[in-house]
Amino acid sequence: MTLRLTIRLDLPNGHRIGPGKIRLLEAIATTGSISAAGRSLGMSYRRAWLLVDEINRAFTQPAVAGQTGGSGGGGTALTDWGRELVDLYRGLEAGSVTANAAGLDRVEAMMATGPALEAAPS
């Protein structure tokens, strides 16, 4: 495994958007379903639904919306804002990696090899 940089956005309204919620949005875009997206990420439908609800409440417009219709019933899709949110997040992430490439390389060069040690008792 290589060193990776992750981003978490702490919004002024108290909500947070990070890699897990973005992966959930991407999975919803792929599967068209909150339950299928949750399963693909190893989480329960309830957990996935609560995260979607939190994402939708964080902004002035929803990132995920239900769809009706069809013989198989409805589904779920990202709204235009949801797609934009994913794109913005991934852009911030890529820009951060690029801007910090030298520092990341230095940290990676200084990493010990082998398994991580457990923290000493306090």
C-alpha cells in the first residue's frame, strides 16, 4: 500500500463530507440504489440511508433524490448537485495530492517497513 492523502471537509454548519460519503455517492451513481450502494461498501441500508440524509441536509439542495416509475419500481440517483459535489471533492483531493507531492514523497521515504506497532499504554 502506498501513502495516500485523504480530505475531509468540515463545513461551517457542523456537517462533514469525506471519502466515505463521497464513495457512497459514487456507489449510488453506479448502482441506482441506496441499498445496493450500501451493500457494495459493506454497510447496512439504514447506515447508508442515514449518511445520504446527512449529506442532503448539509446543503441547500439534495445530492441524492429518489426516482419513481418503471415496472421494477423506482430507484435513487445523484442530482446535478450531487454529481457536482463528487467532482468538486475529487478535484480538491487531486489538487491537494499534486500540491503536496514532495512532502508526501518525503513522508513515504521515511516510513518504517513491516506491520504497524500497537500504541504503548498510557
